[in-house]
Amino acid sequence: MSQNVEPFKGLKKLNRKLAKLHHILKRDINISTVSTPTNNLVLCNSGLVNGLTEDQVFEHFSKHGEISNITMLPGKSCCFVSFSKKDSATSAYECFNGKLNISQNNRPVYLSFVEEVPKPSIEVIWNELPPGLLVFKNFISTEEELNLLKLIDFNHEQCGLLKHRLVKHFGFEFRYDINNVDKNQPLDQSVPTETDFLWLKLAQIQPEFKGFKPDQLTVNHYAPGQGIPHHIDTHSAFEDPIICLSLGSSIVMEFKKDGTHTCVLLPQRSLLVMSGESRYDWTHGIVPRKFDIIKTKLGGYTCLKRTTRVSFTFRKVLSTGKCECFYRSKCDSFLNCNIEEKMAVQLEKMHVHKVYDNIANHFSNTRHKPWPNVMDFVQSFDSGDFLVDVGCGNGKYLSNNTHTFEIGCDRSANLIEICRNRKFEAFLTDCLSIPIRDNCIDGVISIAVIHHLANESRRLQAIQEIVRILKKGGKALIYVWAHEQVKNKQKSSYIMQDRKNRKGTKEMNGQCLTSAQQVSLDSGNITLPVHSNRSNFQADDLLVPWKLKGDEEENESVFLRFYHVFKEHELEELCLKVENVRILKSYYDQGNWCVLFQKM
Amino acid sequence: MKLLTHNVLTSKCIRGVTVGYPLLIKATNVKVSEVEFKPDFVAKVLPKIEWDVLANAAESLGHWQNLPKELPNNYENDTDFLKKIHRVLLEVEVIQGELICPESGRKFPITNGIANMLLNEDEV
Ligand SMILES: [Zn+2]
């Protein structure tokens, strides 16, 4: 018994409280408590939903003996702790029941004995390495460790601060905004030669990594309590393997794939090699906390207090920028690959043409305001000139100019009908085969059209058609959606608009949660990321939802439009592939890449 | 579809068709609707168009108004002539009918004034 004997009144209140909690346990997770001591205790009123963590449970309960298991249930306000010995459980029960203030708002926790502990839905596996993962303990000596630590001066102004974690890059800067390196901008400081001995050593132990010579090093400085969110190193950015040296402190790194969750201890001075499946298909991360709870080989838990850890992550930049792995669901190169012709045709049919026909009226109602730069171009032509708007939509740019002859064309019958009702001259066509004679048009605009074509050869063909119909000396202006929605720290109007319209409390952080959608087409299936509206793009080829509200609030339908978003210079390079093109102007306008060219 | 548009339309995008110009017009409904007359515009447009093609198209629709078979000289100040041409270029509209490729015979329907120039996948 504890030193302070509870007064009789208090005990009665405690029993009433416990009876109520036992009832909830039985109802919620079908667990019955027992009055005689067992090895297992349930914390009846505190769990993950109350903010209680595994390490807090460990911190207090391990004082009473060896813990064999801690079970935290997602979304529950209870958790379980199991001891190797019944005496330890009894001791913890007597000491803590109604007295240990670790429940929400520092309220006391209420305990009971249970015969059985429920199994969590995702079980954490210990010390079982994902395929392709290697951990070499004591890879370097304490002396080598000290020498390496001396290489990095974290007080230098060149260090970046990431959520309080200090970072320093060598060779190339790893940019966390694009999850990639800028290959064209190597840093002054390359990977220090003092680290070369690591690769000789590695080649001796593991000959398959002979020849690994990193050209990029990221040094992270983790104070106790700091971690790193789960992630996969961008496939197209780096080669296989990725290698990480742990200095200063041991740490537990977690690996996850689908429903599997495994914890791996990275001892101080160990070398971690992530290759194959572990590099491409598993996420890795470090939980931010001050100590790790480690499951021992005997099945018990021990606690490992974290001290300052410095990790050296070595990577080799993938020079081709194109990953060729088989782990396609996680592979940005695969997800952004050039879509095969047959697939492209069907994708455009289902996810561009059909969608525009369905949303034509709503689309037209949201497209009133012409862009000033496009208007200036349209109005720059002489009297009697012929202008063609390829992909004219609702005719926003037609008939602004009474001294020229303007023809609109579009792929959507419903949009062309809107043009016709507005008394504009327009016809139905595909931009890949414009039914207009060669060399007879003075000016062409194609605004927000070519990004709907699903592969590069089709996008090129669209530009070739524009050039073909242009007269020698004729000019064209092309707008396409930009991959870069934030330029010179200025968010594009596309992202800004949402700020104004957004209601509620959800915070905008410029990041998007990309989900993927499998599109079934006659020629097969293709998986494309679905963009969350008003955020930065995370892939080149993607589906962008268009929400169409019905008469009733709940009758909302969502249409997915295919887009290829253009990277900087991509449109210029495409235009220059066509003969007789001279670029007059290339610029960024409201989240679009724009090229003004002349036919020579 | 206005005859000025017809003047630049071709079916050469069809696989196997080399020129595809001019397209024949078969109309079941032709409308003449008033468009503001701008003599300067008409005068500037004339050198850009194929006169014969315009003449044949207008004649087939019965709207040539006895204009000359060849583009006359010094028309810039001939308001009467420009007005007639203005009517042919911009006011005469095919509302219902079809355009026919002179080489392949492929028909492109015109409905509600809109020419449907879309081709099937196997035609390109
Ligand atoms: Zn990959």
C-alpha cells in the first residue's frame, strides 16, 4: 500500500468512478476488467485521443518493473501496459490508481487489471528490417565520429533551420519545397573528402556497393525531441542506395509501407543503407520525442534517452532525372511519364472533351474577365487581319476587335454553341488538325488549351498546326498552366483566389494532399494524381477536379479534367522544335507560362 | 458559317487528302443578317481572299448579286461594290447544310450555323 492511506469517503468515490469506466470499456472495446491482479493493467481514462503517448506510459510504469508490452489503440481514450511479472503490475496499480496525473488536463489516471489485452489494428514490428535495408553497427570508431562532427560548424550562417532542426548541405542543396535538388546549381562546397573512407569500408563489407560515391550530403542536427516526418526520398532525384550515418546519439527510425510499421534502432556510429524496396517503397521517419522505447530481443521494453544526434545522409544525384524502378505507385518518374498515344487519345476524350461538354455552361459563367496581356495582343493587329482563337471556349477573346476578322474554334460542341449564341463566328474542330489552309492567318491565340493534351508529341503537333496556318510574319500567343504556382514568392491568382473564398478555419499551407485516381480506359488503366484545388502542383500530369453544383446542395458532381502542367522553359523549348519559329517574348502571367512567337 | 470563313477552310487534315480546297457547300438554310459595314475593313480583306472561291460559293447559294468574275481594280473607293462584297463576306450565313471535301467526298455537317469539322480517329 502507498504511504498515504485514502480516507474512506475518497475510496467510495474512486469505486464509483471505476465502475463507470469499466462499463465504458466493456461497451467500447469489449474488455472486461478483473478484481484479482494480473500482469496487465488498463489505463481506463487515458489513451492516444487524450494526447497520452507510449513514452509517457513507459516513463512512469517502468519504475515498477520490466514492461513487456504497451498497447496504444488509435482513437481510444484507454491504453494497456503489460509487465513481465504480476508483482510489478500490482505495485504500479497501488501506486498510481487515481493518483498519477497523466490524464487529460493533468487529471488522475484510473487503473484496472485485465486478463487480456486487445490487439491494435497495426502492429509495430521490431528489428525486422524492410527488404533492402541494412544497418551496420559500430561502422566507425569514436575517434572517426569526433572527426566527422568537427567538419560541421552549425553556428555558421549558411545553415538552414527547418522546424528548429539545423540542416547543412554539400554538393547540391536539397530543396524541401520541391523535394529535389537543382542539378544546375551545385554548391561551392562539395561532399567533404574526409568522408571518402566510408565507401572503402562499405565496399569491403558489402561488395555490391563498391563504386558508390555520393555527390550530395545533407547533415541534420537533431536535438532531443526533434524528428522528421515520414517521407520517401524523391525517386527521380537520387540513385539507389541512400546512406545515413548516425553520430552523437542512437535513435529509432520508423519504416512504413501499406499497413506495415516497423521500428529500427539506429545505434550511435552505425551506418544505415537504404536500397531497393526499402529505398523506393517504404517511407521513413523519426518520431519527435525525448527518448525512444526499444523493444529488446527478450520481448521487454527499455528506454533510450536521446541526446543530440547528427546524421550524415549521403546521396548520389540521379543525372538522368528519370527513375527506372519497379515501385511504380511511389515513383514520380512513372507517374509523370509520357502517356502512350492510344491512352492519350482516350484520356483526352474522357477527361477533357466530355468534361467540357458537361460543364460548358458553368465554365462559361466563370470565364468573363479577359487577361490584359492577351487583350493587348489581340488588339495589336491591323485592319482586315485574320485572327484565330484555337480553343476559344466561350469566346472570351472574340469580337473585342471590330477591325479584324476573328474566328473561334473549339473541341466542345456546347462551348461553340455558347459562342454562336453570342453571335461569334466559330466552328468545331480539334486543335491537332485545324481545318484552315496553310499560311493564311495573321494572328493566333491559344489560351489554356495545349495543357489538356496528354503527351508531348500531341502538344508539339498542336503548335505545329498553329505555325502551319500562320502567314509568314504572323504571330501567335500561347498560354499554358505552369507547374510553378508560386513565382518570386508571389502566389499566382489561382492560389490567391482561394484565400479570399475560403471559409472556415482550415489553414492554407501551399501544400496539397495528393490522392491518386485510377482511370479505366479502353486501352487499359492509368493511375494519375488528383490535384487538390488551389494548391501547388506535385506532378506534371494530373487530374484537376471541377465541381459542378446541382439544383440541390447535395447534387454536386465532380468532373476530373486532365492537365499537363508546364515547367519553366518547357513551352519555349516545345515551340522551338517547330521550324520557322522565332520567340519574341516568353513570360509568366498569373500562374501560366506564356510564349509569343512569330512565323519566319 | 460566313463565306469569309469558308474562304480559308480546308479538308486537307483528312489522311490521303492533299489540297482539300475549296470545300463544296450544300445548304438547306441560308440566312442574311445585318452586320455593320466597315468599308476600310472590306477593302483590306479583299487582297487576302481567294476571289474565285468566294464567287463560286456565293453563286451556289444564289447570293453573288451579279458581281464581276474577276476582282476589279481600284475598288477601294467604290462604296457600292464594297457594300455588296461586305454582304457576301459577312452577312450571308449558312445555317443548315454541309461542306463537302472535293477529294474524298467526306461531308462536314453545318448545324445552327456551326460547321462540325471534327474528324474521326481513323481519318487522321
Ligand atoms: Zn522510381
